[in-house]
Amino acid sequence: MSDNWVEVAKTDAIEMEDLIRFDHGDKTFCVYRIEDGYFATDGMCTHEDVHLEDGLVMDDEIECPMHQGIFNIKSGEALSPPACEDLKTYPVKVENDLVYINIS
Amino acid sequence: MSSDKKIFIIGGGQAAIYAASEIRKLDKEASIYILGEENSHPYERPPLSKDFLLNSKQENEFLFFSESFFEEQNINYINEKIEKVNFQNKELVSKNNKYLYDKLLITTGSTNRKLQINEEIDSKVFYLRSLEDAKKIKNEIREIKKIAIIGGGFIGLEIASSLNQQNKSVTLIEISEQLMGRIIPAPIANLVKDEHEKNGNKIYLNCNIKNINKVEDGFEIILDNKEIIHTEMVIAGIGSIPTVDLFNQTNLKIENGILTDEFNQTSIKDVYAAGDVSNFYHPLFKNNLRLEAYQHAQNHGINAGKNIAGFKTSYSSVPWMWSDQFNFNLQLTGLCDQYDEALKRGTSLENGIVYFFIKKNKIIGACGLGLSGKIGRDIRIASKLIEKNTDVDKKILLDENIKLNSLLKK
């Protein structure tokens, strides 16, 4: 396995239409489980210093709990103000009931 | 859809720019003019009491859209003050110009209430609504230590928080028995007061100001209980009223703002209103509301844009607002008065406390307070439940250990 794939959690550790926070080194991420599969983004909102782990996941969107900025989970695109800077996304794969994130 | 209609917008704030942007999305040909009194493209106001005062954001870092947006979208922003409106002739008159509109949108916003002590004192009091106001405050506080804030609403409290974080000695004076008006539950208002006091701010409740005198090194504020507060600067945040003086001599229907239906339509054909200035009919609550909040200005502006472009769209967004002070976040959604009962979820600021307001077994409002980020999801879910208008499961609302997400799936 390539060195950049890091194990996050068991697949059933994340509920459907939900997310978990994942910290690795000095970085922090959100890992989501939605209808279309598992996805990952940076953990911090691009608008203000808030972690998206407390945000609401609905369909394929994550809403920041502070000011309700909305991002697309799959592409990281900022969809609704005050969010205007896209979220960075990371590749995710599932192998043997484990979720991995590619941090490069 | 396209036309060669001339669309004018009086007022250059958030509702204006979002309406203009929406019109352009739907109509590539219309001429769009925003006539704004401020010498700046529309910008976000929330940073004025926080990031900008704290020097963590500079001017030009909180414009809604980049400068090139206006050219790319062919939206004209003109820094101009309209002095007269003739609805019969569809004419707008400024000092040097006359404009004829096909459709008009009024987004003149609201104006700060002013203290009325005497001419000398009144001219020395600071207020906060615009970028210019914020710059004046920033300039004044450089050499000053003691600041008195009159008014315990969101603006007063946010300024108090920001100035405290700049190591100023802050005293806040509020006329009623709790902070932030009656729509915030008393326990939450008390927690906010505690947090301010823990950080060193002095808060006076139930205090009326008898007089303010200019003294050598600042001011003396005399309260009605005879106590005297010495300060170097006075900032007032005592509410605001809709900006409608331009229309007082016309037959535009005005009552606590410009009356509109759920399609942003005023009492005059081809004239619309949006944002702070509008007293609009809300189809969900079957009542009129006037809201002064960020998300409302944005979405009401967008709704006006759709209707002006010919797409009849009803505005029924559930009201929502926030306030950030120190390291905590307060949020409010729906209506928080005239309820049958209030249910409390959570016990600590660390994890967040939310009150749900129930009427006839449905959630009509919610108010929460917590460390940054902690209550947002539950408030957001409350907004969606208010919209759904379904009967509520009180057990789940009250139990911190059960996620509220399940209520959305019912």
C-alpha cells in the first residue's frame, strides 16, 4: 500500500449521512459517509476557525455550524455564503471494511 | 428570460447586491443600477463589530464580491444619494441626476437610533453600522482605555467583547432587566452576562441614563440611581429603525418598514423592497415580520431578484441569526415569543445549551448558546423542523445523548 494512505476508521464507525473528525499529525480532517460513499475534506471551515465536525450533513453537503456556510462534500466547493473559499478534498478508499484517506 | 428593462436599486448593501446578482442570472439583457450612499461596493457588516475591530480583517477583505464581478456581470454601482422619488413618473432624482426606472427595488436598510442628551454630547457619541463608523471607532480607541457602551443588544455586546480583547476597560449599560431583549431566554442572557463579567466587562442592567456631562478627560454618565460612570468614550447601540424617510411624502404603504407581500411586492406596482427595510408577510407564520439579519438580507434580496426578473417566488425562509462574542456563539431561529412551553437541551456552554420553543406541539423557535460550533447543528435542525411544521418528539429534544438528526428523517 502506498505510504500516503492512512487508516481512519472501520466503515461502520461512521453513520450514514454523518461524519467523524480525524486528526493526523498536525492536520485535521472530516471524513463523511453519504449515499455515494465515503469522502474526506479538511476539517476546518475556510470562513472562520471552526471545525466542521459539529456541522450538519444533508445529502452531499456539509453546513458549518457557526454561520451556516455550505460546502459540497465530494468536490469541496463552497456553495453558500459566508463560505466562499472551497474546502480541500482528499481521496478516500475502502478496503476490508476499513476507510483510508490519502494525505499527500 | 431577457428584456431591456431598466432596473434600479436604491440602497447598496447585502440585499441589493444579491438581488442584482440574481436578476443577472435570470436576465442577461436588463440594465441593473445599484444606487448606494456608501462609497464602497457592498460589504459584509458582521466583521465590523468583530474581525475588523480586532484587526484580524482589513478593509476590502469582506466585500461580498470582487471588484471584477461588477464588470463581468454588467451590474452598475453608483455612489449616489437619491433625494426624491416620484412613483407616478417612475422617476428617481438625485442632486445632479434623474433616472427613469421600469422596476424599482428598495433596499435602504435601517438607521441607528440616536441618543438624545444634548447637542454637545450627541455629537461626540459613536455608533456602529457602516465601515466609516467602524473606522472612526478604531481610530478613537487607539489612545483610550475606558469605554462605555450604551445598549445591551447584540451590537453593544459584540463591541464590548472586541474592545475587551483589545485590553480596554469596558462598561456596558442596559435599560432593561436583561441583555439582548426579551426574545432571548433569561437563562441564556444571564450566561452571556456571566461570560462578559468573567472577562472583566462591567455590566449594568435596569439602568436608565439621567444625563451625560463632558468633563476634562472624557465623560460622566449619570444613572437614574445617581451612580456616576467615568469614561473616555461613549458608544451607543440602542437599536435601529427602517430607513424610509425618502418615501414619507409618497403613497407607498409604510408601517414599521415598507409593507410587502411574500413576493417582495410593495403597495405600488413595479416597486419591490427587501432586507432590513421591509415589513414582509411570512406565509409560514401567517404574520408580518421585519428582520435585521445577515441571512435574511441575502435570501430576501435573492427572492426579490427572482420576482423582479419575472419568476414569481414566495419567500418563506425560517428566520435565523447568530452573534459571536468572546469564544462563544449564540444562535436564534424562528419565533421565540408566544410559545406554550420551552424545552431545554444540554447543561453546559462547553457542549452547548439549546432552548426549543413549542406551540401546539410544534417547534416554532429555538435559541442556543455554546462554545464556537457547538449548537449550530441543533439550531439548523430546529430551523428545518420549524419549516416542516410537524409534531415534535419532546423526549428526543430533551435528551443530549440522542442526535437530533433522526427527527429530520420522520
